[in-house]
Amino acid sequence: MDVSSDPFEALVLEALAEIPDEFRRHLDNVAIVIEDEPPAPWLGVYQGYTTRYRDLPGKRPDVIRFFRGPMLRSYGHDPELLAREVRRLVRHEVAHHFGISDARLIELDRY
């Protein structure tokens, strides 16, 4: 895990490190990007293919974008809450990488 001087980025990296190895090893072709503000009302977004396309030769990396601004405005008043919500968001977006839809996350009570 890289050490970051950005506290929000550090929370994202910590949350990624908590993902079990059996899943994290499948994130090697996923770019993790942290931006200040989203183009729509999002906290994070997964952009890419589902698992069935992950190993195609020459495939561009999937991207998971996390948006610092909305997360800090919503949860930054409480460091523990912010850390918990970053972990939840990281797991949510990683679930999309594995082909799990928002509807299924709602069914699983993980949305």
C-alpha cells in the first residue's frame, strides 16, 4: 500500500487494502482515481467491463473514480464516519467491478 499525504486518498488506500486477497488480486487492471468533484451527483463511479472481459488482451484498464468533495461535505465533519463511508464506497464500487449491480447490492442490503 502506498502512503499518501492526502488524508482522503489514504482512507481510500486503507479501504482497498482491507479487501480480501482473493478479490484484490483481480483489481490489478483497475485504475483508482481520486478527483475533487464529480460530473454528476456521485460519490464514486465504476467505469469499465464486468468480470467476463477482465482478461482480454489489450483491454484498457477499468477505472474506479472516487470524488473527494462530496464525501468531505457529507461526512467530513466526523473522521470516523468519513472512514466508514469511504470503506463502504470502496466496497460498493469494487462490487461493480465484479459485475454486481446496484439492484443486487440493494437486495443484499449492501447499497
